[in-house]
Amino acid sequence: MNVSGVTQLLHVGPIQFVRRRVSREWFNKNIWLRRWVEMAPLIHKRRIWWASVPEASSYGVYVTKDRALLEPDHFSWETTPGIISKLVIGKTELIVPDEWPEFPTEPGIYHIGITSRDDLGNQSDPFLLSGPFKFLAPPAPSRGGIDYL
């Protein structure tokens, strides 16, 4: 083994790979980046979707852990304390957390209200959805090994 350098495999196209020699110093300084990229946890995204409303020009999407806040007695659209909202124009779905970075990351059951809006700003009552959300991976095993049998 040559201790002065390391061969690095680079992906340069759909199927092509190229080997490149890099210095041992470069490899040691950048191994943390390689590990981070290769070892990133798998977090599944969630798609929130709804049926389109012909009269709607946009939609309001609201999220809270407290379902009572979305009930007609307490719901005041964007001014309801404890609710996070997002205006959606031109589509009937949101991919979280990518398209809604403000969506809560704390694991739990979340309640989602979706309203349709017309050109004058009138909004419907919310259509309600509920589901579990968790955007954190469990920790990796702390011990392990490979044994001869």
C-alpha cells in the first residue's frame, strides 16, 4: 500500500466512474464530509394532499398538535394562536418538510386543516386530517461486530 496517497472513486456520469489520486492529507481532512454524505440517516418525507376545488384560487394549510384549535368554535384562520399556516397556490399537495420548512419537527400526532380560498379572500371551513409525523431517525446501534462461525 502506498502511504503517500489514497485512490478516490469519483462518479462522473450515469454509469462512469473515475479513480483519482488524492493526498493522504486531503483524505484525512475530508473524511468527515465523506462519512456525513454516505452515512446520512434515511428520513421519509410526507405528502399532504387534497382534492382541488374549482372555485378556489389558493389553499390555506394549517397544522397544530391540538385538534380543538381547528374546530369552528376556536378556528380563526391565520390568527389562531398555536397554529402554523402556509398559503398554497397552484397545486393541491405539499411535501413536508421540503416545501414547508416551518412544519414542526417534534415527533407526534399532528392535526392539519386545509381551506380553499377564492379571489376575494373568502375561505371555507377547514377539511381536517390527522396523522403521525416524525422527521428524526432513531440512533444507530452502539455496538456490533462480525464473528466467525
